[in-house]
Amino acid sequence: MWLDQLITGIVYLLSSMVVFLVGHKAFSMCRKGYDIQNELVEKDNAAFALTLCGYYLGLIFAIGGVVSGPSHGLTEDLIDMAVYGLLAILLLNISAMINDRFILSEFQIHKEILEDQNCGTGVVEFAVFVASGLNIFGAVSGEGGDITTALGFWAAGQLVLIVIARYYNMMTSYDVHEHIEKDNVAVGVGFAGAILAVGNLLRAASAGDFVSWQENMLEFAGFLAIALVLLPAMRAVTDRILLPGRSLADELVNQEKPNLGAAFMEAASYVGASFLITWCV
């Protein structure tokens, strides 16, 4: 019995690796101006490394939504892996184009990553890819759904990411895009934490079995409401409890050297709270 399980597990792992390699190829095809070898080895471009690592992690989460859950037999599972694995790759790359257009829309991401090697932009790109992968994980996982439901929850999740990104910029006393373009990595880290937290909530919002559009979308809307409350609440916690006597905004944008430690505290508070919520709700 254990030998059969081991062999089956190896087959699933190899299939996942094939899907991952296809996803890697898709990254190169969709970004023809990106020379991975040159950026990583010759230029030591940390901003590009963040972007690429985010894509790879997002791809792994997207594939995870396909392989998680109960088995329906090896043959049917491999067919699902091929169909939904390719769908996950397609959705992840479409998500990247959508998010680049609507989340970091105030400047040219290609220039910031490749020419300026802006790690503030890189860390946000990292978060956007991972959050999109988590969104896809939820959209393609669970029982009772099909490609239509996967596309529906993915689209809803992408809309939420765009809305929350703009909401985050509105709730800060500074322009997030302006400071990221100025190579303020601390602002990018705080923003990235918020995006990751929302991605985790999106995963939980759509990861269950599909019952009906009404019931599942009601649950989805509940998690969106939580996200709208979570961000300002956790920012206030960081400001008043984790950084007593200090202003988070001052630490991030009003110092000669932006406080990366404060930014990591802000990002960790968002992500940590999102996990507590998904475990408790």
C-alpha cells in the first residue's frame, strides 16, 4: 500500500514539475525584454530577482490549487492537472498584466525593474504575483465547481486586489506610487504586506467546495469586508502598539533613510492578521 502511495505521489510531483516548467517558459514568452540570466547573474538585479521569485511562488500556489483535494483516480487527476494547470499558468500571467496596469499604474514597471533596479517596485511585484497565485489557488480548488466557477472567482479576486490597492493608497497620508518610484523600499514593503494579506484572504474566500453562486459569493463578500476593516485596523495597531510614540508614516517617508524595520512590522501585521482570520473564521 505504502509503495503504491509513494509511486503515485512521485507521479503527481513530476506532473507538477512539468506544469512549473511550462509556467517558467510562459514567463519568458510574456516578457521578451527580460533576460533572466543577464539580470540575475551579470547585473545582480535584486529587483528582478524579487519579481521572478514572486512569479515562481505564485505559480506554485496556483498549481497547488490543482493538486490539493481528494483524488478521483490517477488518470482523471492527471487530466485535471493538464487542464487546470495550464489554466492556472494562463490566469497568473493575465493577472500580472492586469495588476501592472491597475495596481502600479503610475510609472513604467519595466523601467523601474530593469533600468533602475528599484527594489520597492520589485517587492510589490513579488507580492502581486504571490497574491494572484493565492487567488488562483482558491479559484481552482474545492469540489463541485468547473472552469466557469474558477474563472468567476479568479476575476472577482483580481477586482478585489485592484480595489484594495487603491484603498490602501487612499488610507495612507502619502502617495504610495510617488514614493515607490523614488526608490523608497520601505513604502514598497508595507504595500506588499497589504497585498499579500488580501491574497491570503482571497484564497480562503473561494477555496471551499462550490455550493451555489449566491452562497459562495456571499462568503466571498464577507472576506472582502474583513479586508476593508483589516488594513486600517492593523496599520493603527502597528502605529500605536508596535511602534509606540512614533508615527508609521513619518518612519516610512519623512526620514532621510526610510525605516525598513517599521515597514517589515507593518507588513508582518497585515499578513499575520490575515492568517489568524482564515484560521478562526
